[in-house]
Amino acid sequence: MGYKAWIGNLYLSKQVHTIMVDKKKILITGANGFIGSRVTRFLFSNGYDVGIIKRSSSDCSRINDILPNLISY
């Protein structure tokens, strides 16, 4: 069983990833939040180039382990 989550009206699952093969880059705001960190991890682990927008003072403890692999703005 893969990771599955509802984000607003968007249902994220491994099946969605196979449909969205051409979309390899994504920019996420709120990536250090509760839901945003899980979306960020999901997309990163499925091969997306993930960019995030964050303040220099943001608490990124939820994504510290993958932060060096993300593009921060």
C-alpha cells in the first residue's frame, strides 16, 4: 500500500504520480508545515525536483533530512 492523502480537492497517491509523469518540477509554499512537509516528502520521494519558498527564520525541523536536496527560495 502506498502513501495516500487528501490535500484540498487533490488526492495524492502513487497512482497519481504515474499519471503525472511529465510534471517533474514543482514549487511548494508551506513546505515546513504539517501537511506541506508530507506533500514535499511524497513528491521528493517520487522523483520530483521540489522547490520550496521559506523564510530564513522558518522552522524546518519536519524536512531537515531532505532540505539539502530541495531548492530553497
